[in-house]
Amino acid sequence: MLDVIQDIVRQAAGAMLPVELVDGVILTAPPEITIRVGTSDALEIDKDQIVISRSLLPRTLSVTMIEQEYKTSENASYQPFWLQGDLDFTDTLIEGETVLMLRYAQGQKYYVIDRGVSFGTDS
């Protein structure tokens, strides 16, 4: 009986905070981002309602790879390899691009998780 009650409570809690996968189109690029949600022209969201995955924004990563040795060919000697520096990722969301989002907080917040790419004719 306790298992049944716990299951009902979990289902009720989940129903109060549903998360839904939706698509959208970028109307204004970050940082003043606006997105049209779905195919409806009526719902536009702005930066106050949007959280964007860091991987979709420009960023710099500092990397250091410790010295490693590798063999250049079967008969060659090992050679040292060293890498240190910054990698700049300048790709960002642009106007007209389709994005995939999670709608949460009773539809008040949208988390942009990735770009949407479709190869079908019905997209």
C-alpha cells in the first residue's frame, strides 16, 4: 500500500512541473535574444525567459596538454608533443536558425539545448 501512495505522490509532483520539448526560431541573436516558439506567430519569448546552453555561445577554452610521446611510424623514434593555449569558439546562434528547447517552470522558462536540423521536406 505504501508503494502505491508513493507512486501517486510522485505522479502528482511530476504533473505540477512538466517539462516539454519544443522548437523555435531565433528572431534576434544573443545577447538581446528573442525566439518565436513553435509554428505559432503569437508566442515570442525574450531574454528574461531564456536560458542558453553554453555550447551555443561564443567562448574561449584554455587548454594545456602535458608532454606526451608518440610514434610517428613503425620504424621511427618517439617525438615529444606539447600543446598549450586558448581555443576560441566563435559560433553563435543567428537569426532564422531553428533551436530545440525545454519548456519548464509552468511554461515561463525555456532552456535552449541545441540547434535543430531537419532533412525532410515536411519540416
